[in-house]
Amino acid sequence: MTSRHTAAQQGADSGTRTPSPDAPADGPRVLRGLVGMLSANAAALSANRVLSIALPWFVLTTTGSVGKTGLVAFCQIVPYVIAQALAGPIIDRAGPKRISVAGDLASTVATATAPLLYLTGHLSFGLLLGLLAVVGAADGPANGAKGLFVPAATRAARVPLERGTGLSAAVERTATTIGPAIAGVVVASFGSLYALWITACLFGVSALVVSTTLSDPAPEPHETPVEETEGYLSRLRQGAVFLRDAKLLRSIVGMLAVTNLLDQAFMSVLLPVWAKETGNGAEAVGLVVSVFAATSIVAALVAAGVGERLPRRAVYLIGFTLGGVPRFVAMATGAPLWLVLAVLAVGGLGSGFVNPIVGAVTYELIPTPLLGRVKTLAQAVTWAGIPFGGLLGAGLVTVAGTSGALWIVGGLYLVAIGVPALNREWAGMRKRTVSDASPVGTMHESGSTAGTAPVPGAEAAGAVA
């Protein structure tokens, strides 16, 4: 969720492609930044995924309370979303490197403190929730900051922007697949405390990699200098105004916010309830997630290799539709498990192309000096509904039954994808060329103003599709 693009105009229509603003520059090829960015993301995202498994299990086994187990995730994700939404001006001011390292170090300390206090008999449940809030509040800005390294790292490596966003998407999905598996093995073999230690170490590795391999990105050569406003609130408002006025970006962010909410309803309620009622058991949940994730990793790697040559709008809409809608139909109609898994495999292939496209479009839309405040705000918006996804899923199952809930969520998913795509600004997903670059604040999306703020900027979450 991990999208910044202003409209590409007649140059792309004619079939003659002029150099893109993100086209590889002349000069030596430097892979250090790209490798460092991907490695840091791999460590931080894996830490997050391990924590998502180890922590609930730790709480459940130490307290025996299902209610407390459910509360821990909420107390982490809410500070994550809020802190990320508010951190953008600070990231732009202090630089993404400082914020990323500081956030990862804070997460390292908070995560390591929990098992230390538990071993010494001083870890109360309230204190644990406080430590989780610290992890969420530190991890949100840190993850948002890491995303800002992508354009500069891909330019230095002399590869297309779609390759950088595709590799980032592959790393994220790989961490989502491997992280929980690592957590499960460690928890089963050694206990949840060891998984918390591993989480702390992974956060520390991320901080080390960022501090030794990455530098704060400089404005792109084609960008007009941005007029900075004074004061935190003015900068935050600047990002919000640009996100509001950039029609394409606003449309993508709104769609991702709705689909993320629906995905969370599926993952937290509809999928496990379906597995139980069909008699497929808990192993079916793991199979569904693993098959989808595995094929999406393959697709993200393919997108990294050929994404710059594909028609963005068509690939994005087809991929999103395949990844989102057919699974609900297959489960709602009572399809056998093998067929559901086949549908999920195809859906993963479609979904894997989404984040690379969203990421490339977003990075093209946002001026580098404003990248932090707009990207983090947009990403927070796309995450805003996730804490309520479980409530939505439970409510729909209660009212309409499992099959009915699957049909409803699938229908809402289709509407969320299709309705925004009918708007004419979606033509702005085409690859922007150098001739399209215009002064900040006057960039155009299919003839409409992309940002009328004195200094525009915005992003739709690259890691959330």
C-alpha cells in the first residue's frame, strides 16, 4: 500500500515514450541503497509479523483471557495509525533516516522490555499494553519513513521505479508469509518469550541497516523547489490539502481504505468461520493465506521485472479484481477446498501486481520534499478502517450468515474497485514523462489540478493492497 502519479499526457498516448522522470540516470550504478532499503524493510516487516503471532499467544498463555488477547492488537494498531498520520511533517523536517532509526530503536527497547519485566515478575497487563502502544507509535513513523527511500534508491541503482516498488512489494509479502511461520516454529519449540526476543533483534537489525546504508533522499532533478511553510500544523495541513485536491490519489486512497477494511473482515472473521463451518479446519486457513501469499510474491517479482512496460490502469484494475472478488464467490457457493485454493492462487497472481503499480504512481505524484507528510497521511487513511474490520465481519455473519456475509463483502469489494475507476482522472495512472513535469502546485491529472496547495504532495499506501 503501499501511489504517486500526476497525469501522463499525449506522449504516452501516441505510443512514443519519452524518458520518464524516474528513468535510470547516467553515472555509476550504486546498489547499496536499494539493497539496504529492501533489507531494512525485510527485517522490520518480519519483526512486525512475528510479533503479531507471538504476542497474542504470549497473552493468552499467561493470562488465559480471550478478551485481553483481543485487546493487545488493538492497542498496537491504533497508535500505529495515529502516529503515522501525524509523523509526516516531522519526517520531512528531520529526514526519513533519523525517524526510521529512532523508531526501530524505540521498538527494539519496548519489545525487549516486555520479556525482561516478565522474567523478573514486574510485567502487569497494563504495562504490557503501554509497551505495545510505544511499539505501535514508533513503528508507524519508522515504516512510513522507510518508504521514502524507494525513489532515490531505484534511481541510484539505475533501474525503473516499478522495479523498486515491485521488489518492495515482494519483500513485504515474503515477510508476511515467512514471519508468522518463524513465529509459529519458535513459539512451539521454545516459547513465546523467545519470539519476542527475536522481534526485538529484527527491529535492531533494521535500525542498523538504515543507519549504515541509506541517506536522506534529495529532490529529483526535474522537480521545482518547494516553498516550505513554517510550523508543524501548517506542514500537516499542506499534506492534507494536497491529498484532498489530488483527485487520482484521493480516489486510490479511498478505494484502498475500503478494501483494507473488507480484507480485515475476511481475514479476522469470515475466513476462520468459513473454515470451521465447512469442516476444513484451521489448517485450511493457513493454506488459503499461504497459497495467496506465495503466488502474490511471484507476481510482485514479475512486476519488478516487466512492470514499466505494462499498461498501469488495466493491470491495476484486473489485478485488484482478481485478487479481491473471486475468493468470496468461491467460498459463498460452497466450492470444494481445492477449487478455493486454485481461485486464491490466481487471485494472488493478480494481487501481486497491485502494490508495484500503486507505489510507482504515488511516488510520481509527490514532490520529494513533501513525500513524508503526504505519504504517511495517505497510508494512515488506508489503514484507518482495519481496527474495525473484525466488527464488520462479525456483524455481517450474525445478520446474514456466513454465505450471505461473503456475498455482501464480495459485492462491496467489487463496488469499491469499480466505481472510482469510472472517474476520468484514472487516465492519470499512465506513466509520466519528463515533458509532463510541471511546477509544484500546477501538476495536472487529466486536465484537473493535482494539487493547488502552495506546496503539494501525497501518497496512497504501497503496502496495503
